Amino acid sequence: MTPDTQLVRPDAELASRGETILLVDDHPVILDGVGEMLRRYRYSVLPASNVTEALAYWRKYRGTLHAVVSDYHLGRGRTGISLLRELSVAQPNLLMILTSASVTPDVMIELARTSTIQCLPK
């Protein structure tokens, strides 16, 4: 196996067992790229490019969701933290992951107020 094929072949231990992930990012390239990576690991991905789409997916699929992965900056004054907080109130056992390329001290302080959200820096 060449190094290139190892990059596209997911490790069986990390592969999904049928879980569905709601992926939220307002950058199409990130949404497509991360979505494709998750699909390679056999996750079902619900791609949302804004808060409105994310909430619509959540309402429709909340019973089958395993996790929500959201970027911090979602445009129109909304943040991933506000979205994840809103969802965690309604569904506290849902895994919430915030991604950001700019994890500033202010973001970390805001996250510390919400112990249910995990952070994954980009």
C-alpha cells in the first residue's frame, strides 16, 4: 500500500457504525471537504451552510443524530457556540463539537461557560 492510498483508506476502528453527523460551516469548500472525509469513514453527513439549514436538519433528524460539528463563524452575527447551546438545551446528550481556525482566549472563555461543547481547532 502506498502512502497515498493510506490517506484515503479509513482506519476500521474509527469508522462509523451508522452514526449521522450534522455538519455546519458557511464555507462551501470546508463543508464539502470535511463532509467527504466523514463519509469516507462511513458517517451519514447532513451538510448545512447556515443556522437556518442546521435547525431544519436538526428538527427533521434529531432522533437519529449522533453529533453536531459546527464552525465558530456562521455569518449574520451567529456563532457555532450559540447554535450548539441552543441544540444542547433541547437535546443535552447530543455530542457537540465546535471547530475554529481562530480559537482565541475569548472563545475559550465562552466555551468554558458551556461544558457540553467540545472544541476542535482547525
